[in-house]
Amino acid sequence: MSSGDSHRRWRVFFIPSLVILVILSVLGIANYRKNTVVLELALYSGNSWGVPQNFAYAIYDRAVEMFEERFADKGYRVVLRTGTMYKDYSEWFAQLVLKGKEPDMFLLIEEDFTTYAAIGLLERLDRYLDKSDLSPDVFFSNALEAGQYQGSQYSLPIGIVPSFLIVNNDLLDSLELVIDRDNWTWEQFYRLCEQITGDLDGDGAPDRFGVEGYDWHHAFYTNDDTLFNQTSTSAGFNDKRMAEMLTFLKQMHGLNKGVLVKEGLFEKGKVGFKTFNLSEFRVYGSYPYRILRYDDFDWEPLPFPSGPQGTSTSKLFTVQIGMSSRSRYKDVAFEFLKFISSDEKFQHQIWEFSNMLPVNRNVFDSIYRSGVMQRDGMRPLDRQFIETVIANSYIDPDFKKYPVIDKYITQRIFTIIAQDDDLSHGVGDLRQLINELLADGYSLKTP
Amino acid sequence: MDKPLGYVYYTILVLNLAIVSLFSLVMYQTTYLVCDADQARIFLEQARYLPHIPWHVPVYAISSFLLLALSGAVKRRLTESQAIVVFLLFLADIGLTFFIAYNLNFSYKGLFLFLGVGAFFFIANLPLRYLAIALVMLGYIFSDYDIISARLNLVSLQDYISFYGPSAQIPLYSIRSTLESLNLVFVILFFQFLIQSKIRENKEFIKVNNELSDKLHQLEILQVKLEESARLKERNRLAHEIHDILGHSLTSISTGLEACIELSKAGAAELHSRLKKIKSVTDRGLTDIRRSVRELKNDAIVQSSLLSALQELINDANALGDRGVGFIIVGNAVGLEDDEEQTVYRLVQESITNSLRHSGCRYIDVTLTYTEKQLTVCISDNGCGCREVHRHFGLEHIEERIALLGGSVVFDTAPEKGFRTFASIPLRKGRTLE
């Protein structure tokens, strides 16, 4: 047999077997990928309301466990991508997006939401919601609205954290002050704070204060609705209401005579009111943390006082989850989104494994009815109260520049109320500042 | 297609490959630089749209471009009869180009110019070519970033380049615009070469056309020659026939008659004188036939040259007696074509015969004048001449034959002034002396 012959025979056998091998492996891989759905979920540790949470990922581990169990027959798997702090999450996640390696599903932080919905990273969920049996009524509507952009749903809420005021009842009692809850306005609030504020040690500077943590946001939203116009391209506040707010804040500022209310003074019984949120309430309002703080006096939650032209409202923190428009398994990803946001069994776990409130109203309802709160030794939290707070809550503007613009506004308002005697210029000043900041390209730097 | 045209086409191809590679690699590399600089979130904010997955850009764009080049190579191998296949491939090219443009975020339109050049280069069928060019033009118009971005949500190349500081931006922008301008320059060069090649093709066409009509003319002349040759052949055959059959018969009759005359000498004087008369008629007939045969055959010039044949003719005329025939040659005698020689010979022969028969002249002059381009033949006598020229068959025939050669003949005569025949014949080609 010549070498040419053997060469030909070798080719006759080798090439077809190579082709068959390639086809088989392609088919094999395709089949494996079809049958094995592995979803990735990006998480941050920490939260937007700044209350430390032990075992931050525990709730998500639980969600994955339950989800995989639920869809065991289909073999869905979810892998968590963790290890990023809340403050670093935005950049970390943006890099994943740029490199095209973003996970199928991810938690969203407020300031990223609008951008990701606008650039098309977030998959629009309307179609999936229409197909599924999920009713919007299941959710607290404000929480659902936080995931909407230009009329479409882009993310679903997992849990919520409403915020409110708490009041030191013992202090007010000792001063014989009574809150008229039916007429809970700035005016009454100011009057109470004025009476609480006092110089106990006689050094000329006040050492007992009306309120801790109250800032312009609380005042603004209880007298007006929106700071920006609908498209977030210019200022959208009402001049008269803004002027009222500035006047009110200037009065409140005047009470303290320039002394800053240090954090922690409320705990020491030296402050009448304090801004608070549900997460803090659950940590410090229940055993064992309640013995560390706020245990020396009687306190209770209270809504924010309303301005002359507004109603009582407070910020609602939510945790939102969305899915990538580039995910290969969008239907499965939506199943997970639906599961984590609405599944009653899982939503119960929100209460067990985190300091948030479940976003599913039925679960919220059953928690109240089951007596779980009493079991956890929690301070009583009136259901009517918390439902009203949630219903009247507002969501922070969620465009990228907002956090920076917010800092500018805070600084300018402080200047106005601390320095200007004539507040009439202040309103125009603020409007101009906001418009300039919004118009300015992208070179915004933190002031 | 022309070679230079091919070179320009391949230069444009390589240039576009360079541009596509550069743009896609810049987009790829910038993405990672942005991430390294922790500017990813800001970049996404500025971009306004979701960027491509970085590795997709160079891989998709460059491999699609290589497919485009491959399609070009295939199109070159296809023949004109496969115009539909070429056109279908071209449609696929447009699709590929849009895909590349999409991957480059429609930041580069020059690819459509390259495609337009390809339409001229590959598609020979005119209606299909115009359709292809129309499609390419549409592509060129609508592949604009500003038009497309609103619909397809694309990040512009500008956004990528603006990430860099001015020190890197300036060279990047200059390279970009240099390459794009070069592309334009070569596209213009391509069309310049295309137009040139078309002009050259036209010129060649005209040249070939002229050559063809020349050849046709030569063919006509050849036809005439062939006819002449056939006629000569037929005359020879006739001469042989007459000589062999009629001549032989008449010779036999004449010999017989001679015997009869001898026999009749003794007897009947009347019979003798009658037979003598018949004999003389027969002899005259025989002489006529011999002369006729000689005339038919004196296409003697078929074997000998014109000049010696003429000389013989003139010698014969001189031998007749009292009349002198002169023969003069002026210039360098050159060899002539057969038909020319025949014509000149006939002309001289007919003219001499006419002079001998009708003019009652004392002498005849035959002059042949050779110049570079023509031959003039002049036969003149000093006979009685005539008031006007009677164009009997002989003269008309001569006129026709000379006209066939592109020459002319003039007869010049007056009472008591002699007769002069003047013919000029253009020489077809210069010939050396025989």
C-alpha cells in the first residue's frame, strides 16, 4: 500500500468523523443549555435607608432555595453574585453592563433606575405581567410605582421600608405638651418644638431640642408634590409653596440658635421628635436591640406634620429587582421576579429574614393577624398608622443626577435660611440653580 | 476590467478593513479603559443607550467584512451569464454592510461607498447595476447615526472617543478623518480610472471598426480579381477549343481544297476558279481564326511581364509595314497586379488597333509614365482624328475596366489633329523594378 493510499484512507475516515463529532457536540451543548437554566442575580450588601442588617444575603439565599425547590422539575438554578457594598454597587454593576456580563437579574439602586430603564438595559415587564396571573393589586401601589418609567413597569419591589417621626412621650408629658393629631400641622409642630427647645445648663446655647433629623425634604413633600417637572429637565415646584417651606425652615432653624442637633441626642431624652423608619423601628423596637437604645423613655411613631398647602407624607424606601433585556432566559427570570416579589410563602420570609416589610399586601395582612409581631416582642405598630404612612408616601426622584443635585439644593437651602433675611430671592435662586444643574451636561461634581 | 481599476478596488477594500478594524477595536478597548477608570456608570449615563457587548463589536464587524471580501472574490469568478447570482450576492453584501454598520453604531458611512464601487466593479448588467446603486444610495442616506440612533438606541463612536483626554482625542479624530478622506479619495480615483477605461474601450472599438471596413474593401477588390481570373481561364479554354477543333477542320478543308484545285486544273476552268475562291475564303478564315486565337491567348502576359508583352504587341504592329509605332517608358517601372496589367495591355492593344484601322496615321506613340502613386498611359497617333468620339464596345469596355481600378481615361481628338487616349491608374502598392 502506497503512502498516497493511506493518506487518502486517513482523510476518508478522519474528515467525516470530525464533522460528526462537531455536530454532536454542538447539539449536546445546545441541549444542555436548553435543559439547564442557570440564572444569575446581582446583589448589594447594605441598603438605601442606612440601617445595618446582619446576614444581608440571607433573604436572597432563602429566595433561591425556595425558587429552586418550586421549579425542581424544570431544573432552574439561580446563582448569586455578591460581595459589593451598596455605595460601590452602581459602578460595579455599570462595569458589568459595559462589558456585557451583567447578570440576568439584579437589584437596583434608586439613582440607577431611570438610566437603566431609559437605555434599554432593563427589560420592560408589561408583556410578562399581562401574560401572568399577577395582579397589581397584590402590591402596595407606591412600591410598584417606584419601578415604573414612562408608564411602563421595569422592575418589581421585593420589600418596603416606610418612614415616619417618633416622639418622646415622656418628654412631652413632662412639659405638659399634648399633640393634637387631628390638626397635625407645621404650625403645631413648630410650636411644640419651640416649647421643647431650651437651655438646661444655662450656658446660653440650647441643649434640648425640638427635632432630630428633620430636613428640607420632609418639609418640601408635606407642602408640595414634585421638585422637578415630569421629564426631570427643569424645576417643577410651586413658588408660593417653596416660599412657605423656606419660611418654615428658617423659623425652625432659628429655634436652635445655630447649634446643630447631634445624632443620638434623642436617645438621651434631649429631643422631642426624631425622623425614623420601619427598619430602625424593627431593630430598636424589638428584643434584643431595644435594650441598647430608646429604652429609657416611652416613645411612639407619628406621621410627619403637613404644611399649609400639603398633606402628611414621607419617603418610602423600596428594594427593586429588574432583569436584563439581554438575558437568555427572560421568561424564567420573570418567574423569579414574580416569585420574589409576590409569592406569599416567600414574602413571609421577608419579615423573618430582613427588617423590611413585605410588599405583598396579603402577606402584610397575615403578619398583622398572625401575631408574629408580638412573638418578636415588638413595640406596637398600629396597622392603620403604617398603612396610611405607606399609602401617603413618596418616592425619591430616580434619575442619575438627582443625588448630586440634591446635595446642591441642600447646601443652597441651608445658605438661604441661615443668611438671607429676605426669602423672596431664595425661591428664584433655587429654581435657577436647579435648572442650571439639570441643563449642565454631565460634568456634575459633588459640591 | 482593467488592472489599475482592480488595484484601486483592492486598495479601497484594504482601507475599509483598516477603518472597520480601527473603529471596532477602539470601541472594544475604550470599554475596558472606561471600566479601569471606574467611569462605567458615568459612561452609561452619557451614552444614553445600551452599548454593544464589547467583544461582539470587533469579532462581528471584522468577520462580516471578511465575508464581504469573500463575496467579492466569488463575484469576480462568476461570468456575465450569472448576473442574477452576482446581484443576489450583492444584496447579501448590503445586508452584511448594514450589520457591520450596526456593530460600529453607524459611525462610519464609507462602507456604502465601497459597496457602490463594488456595484460598478462587479455588476455588468445595466438595469441590475442601477438597482444596486439605488439600494446602496438608500443605504448611504439611511445609515446615518443621527437618523438611526433614535430608532436603534446606539452609542456613537463620538461617545467612546470623548472618554479620552484631548491628548488622545486629537490623534484619534485625525486618524479617523484621514482614513475616511483616503477612502473618499480612492473612491474618486476608482471612478476616474473607470471613466478612462471606458474612453479607451471606445477608442479601440472605433479602431477595430475602421480595420473591418478596410478589410471589406480589400475583399471587394479580391472579388473583382477572382472574376477576371475566371474570365481569362474561360478565354483560354475557348481559344484551345477553337484552335483544336475549328482550326483543325479548316486546315483539313484547306488541304482538301488544294488537292481539289490541282485535280480541277485540267478540266473545268469554272470549277477551278470557284474552288480557288473557296480556298482563299477558307485560308482567310483560317488566318482570322489564328489571329483570334492569338488574341484570346495573348493573355500571353499571364506568363510574361506587361512590358515585354507590350513590346511584342508593338513589334507585331511595326512588322505590318509602312506605319511606325514608338514605345517610351518614363520613370521607374514597377510590377503591377494582374488585373492592372491586363487592363493596361487591353488599353494599348485596343488603341493601336483603332489607330491602325481607322486613322490612316503615319505613326503611333505609346508612352507609359510611372510616378510614385500612379501610372499614366498615353497612346497618340497623327491620323485624321474625328469630330467626336464614338464609344463603341471596345472603348466603353476599357473605360469600365479602368474605372474598376479607380483610374480614369480621357479621349482627346479633333478632325485632322490625330487621336489621343490618356489613362491614369492609381498604383495600389509601391513595387520595385521588375
